[in-house]
Amino acid sequence: MAVDAVHQRLYIADIVTGSVVVTDFDGRLTRILTGLPGPADLVLSPDARTLYVALSRGDAIAAVNTATYRTTARYATGADAPSQVVDLDPGTGLGLRPHGLAWFPDGSGLFALGGTASRSCCS
């Protein structure tokens, strides 16, 4: 779950249905974001403009605009990940299947934790 104090919203990952439920602080349903394979963890950017979603079944991290609810980017975390993803456990041949996200202390990027390795991305 991620709490957005700027927009007064809660984002709740539903790994079973592949969606993120969005409510206001009173619990009223605002939106359901679909097409997100295995959303396992959520984290907001420091300015609350972007919601990052760890896609455990999609081997990626999705960036969702919190104003439009549209996915603006997907960062692959598998063996063929682009250069902005650094493999901290090379040679495993397995995808990361991220299930945890956290910001670097200086806010320069995200750290993704998976079942087989850990990687940094999304800077």
C-alpha cells in the first residue's frame, strides 16, 4: 500500500487480480488500475506525481502518472533489462520478479528486491 498525502489517496496492490485499487482517504473508490501482472509493492515518487509498481509476474516496474492514472514507463528487471537497471547478482539467468521497492537514501533511484537478486533502477 502507498499513501499519497498530496492527493489524499490510498493505493492498494491486489496481486491476485493484477490491479491497484485507488481510494480517497474516506475509503471511496476512485479508480482501479488494471493490466498490472502481479503488483507486489508500491512506492510513490517524492513529489507524488508517479506511482511505481513492482510487477512480480511481469518482471518489471511500472511507472504510473498519479494525475492521469496512465502507465508512463515500464522498466524491465529480467535478464535482458536495459542499461538503467544494474544487475547486482549477474549470471543467475533468472528474472528479478520484483516484490519490494524502496528509494535510495538520496532519492536518486529505486532499489528493487526480488526472489533471485536485487537491482537498482528508475533513476
